[in-house]
Amino acid sequence: MSIQFRRFAGVAIMIAAALSGMSCGTSSRQAGILLAPSQGATLIDSFGIDLNSGALTQIHTGAPVPSGTAPSTILLDSTGSTAYVANVAISGATTHSGSISAYTVKSDGTLTSVGNNTATGADPIAMTMDPSGKFLLVVNQGSNNVSVFSIGSPGSLTEVPGSPFTTGTAPLPPSNALAAPAGVAVSTGNFVYVANQGQDTISAFTLDTGSGKLTAIPGSPFPAQMAPTGVGAMLTPSNTNLLFVANQGSNNVSAFNINTDGTLTEVTGSPYAAGLGPVAAVVDPSRNFLYVVDTTSNQLSNYRVNPGTGALSPLTPSVVSTGTNPVAAAFQPGGVGCTGNACMSNFLYVANIGNDTISGFKMITQSGALSSLTVATTDARPTGVAVK
């Protein structure tokens, strides 16, 4: 039986991406920037990051800036110079619409709107970009589809022909379950994967790198555990192409090998136990470790990734505590032109919607273990986190 855990508007599913924009290799490191949309205050908080200590300092000059109605998630482009915020706009008691707001991000952490909001489907709650940064993909939970936009400059969006693209399957009697997509990731090879929370499946598509069109992969959608929510792809250092899925309903995380045709084969031993209500899966910049956000048990579940098979094994410690109801996480990505672990800042930040905070952690590169940093206070109900 499919059990739908439709989350309140605004729980963000963020997957860590390797962004650039910082310098490295000196003892005095350039400041980073963290952005967090506040659903309760309808604005975007901005923080400076001390890249020596990981400490956060709220930026007040020119920030926070207003967002759209009920911001649900945030995404930075690969340069860290443009931010996109998905807004769940509510009109009437039952009708939902949505939009994307775009902002330029200055080096001091202040934001400037680039123009009018761009309309999406209903209840946009997850976003990602293709590896080239040419297309923005937006998951619309309320309308059971994915909007694809070509990205112009500065931050302008144009919906591609054929968009939005339906995900999941049409409900059949006696079940009336809708797909209720909740997460999205793009893997190497431009394969797109969407977690269908309402149908316990993963839809797979190929992305046309010229037009942005999505085409369903034969055999899609693929079976998943209960209420798959967060989804993330990675290429291991040994070139194993993997997909990880956080299953909110069954309290575990699934691992899949991505085959050359985009189909999925579950890793031996999958699924792996997680905490209560896992909603996001975050890969570290070195691509050796996986961290799963457990929103109900207020923690991160921590794993080492076998680079050859994709199998997961718990770290020591296997969990760390966050704030109340964590919903999104992202790593500070490191520096421009850097290679190897020495260039990585290894700071992980978690948005806690239940107590209006950002939890920070420092990752030990060799072991993947996390140590807690000072907690920062946000405006009401932070729903996402993006870091440069």
C-alpha cells in the first residue's frame, strides 16, 4: 500500500552540489556566504561564513530581502552569483500556484532581485540544475510534474517546449494516489530522477542537453521504499554512478547503481536504516560520505560510501544531533581552482524549521565524523540552505 506523507508547504529538499567561488591555499581564507529562505517571515536570511572556523555571522546591510509567498527551497548556480527561490503561493483555500524568484548574490552576501517572478506548477518544493548549468528543473508537488527552464543572464528563466513534464503514473481505481513528487537530482549522463512520495516510486528521464526536454526511460517509474522524499546522485572517485533516496515513510535510505542507460539497480544490502522521517541525502565534496537529514528524530545519519559498490556503512558516530525538525543541508564547497581534500572547507550546515536555527558541523576529512559548531538563529521557519 502506498502511504503519502505530503509535507506542509515549504519543507525543502536540498541536495549538496559542488559550487565554486572561494579562494584557498592560504591561512587567512576568504569569507563564504550562506542563504536561508524564511517561510514564516517571507524573506531570505544571509550569513557570512568564517572559512577558518565555520562560524556564521548574520549580514544586516541590505539583507534580509523579501522573497515570494511561502518560500520552500533555495538553489545557487555553479558560480554562486545567482540564487533561485521556489515560492508556494497560496490563493484560496485549496488552489495553489507557484513561482521562482531570482537574485544576484554580491560578494558581501547581499541580494538583489533580477526581475519579476517566473510561474511554475503547483507547490514547487525542490530544484536542481543540469551539470552544464543550462537548465533549471523544478519539482511541482501539487501538480505532479516537473517544470524545466532554460537559464539566461542574469538569472532570467524561459520554460522549454513541452514543459511541464508529468512524473509518476496516472492513478487507477481503487487507489487515487497521486505522484506527489518531492525531490529531484541529475546524474552524470544527464539522467533525471524524481522521487514520487505519493506512489513509492522513482521516475527516471533523459534530459536533452539541447532542448531541455525530458523523456521517460523505459521501465520508469522504478519501485522505491515508502514515501521517497530526498534524492541525490553522485559519481564516486572510482567512477561508480550512484543514486541515493531518503525514504520518509520507511525510515531508511536506498542506494542504486545507475546503469549506462539510466535504469536503476538496487545495491546489495539496500535499503539501510536511518533515523525517523529522513527527507534529504547530502554527499560530501570528496564523494566519500553520505549524510541523511532525519526530520522527525532531529539528527543526521552518517555513512561511508563504498566507492566500488555503492554500499553504505555507518560512521562512528553514526548520528549527530541537529536542531528541531531539520529539513535541508548543504556543504560549503571549497575554492576556485582547488583540487583534493586540502582545498575543501568541510563545513556542513543544516536548516532546522522547528526552532528557527542553522546547525553547523565540521567534517573530519579522513573519517567523515562530524563535530558541532555554534548554532545560528534565523528568521521564522527556515526551509532551505544554500552555501557558496
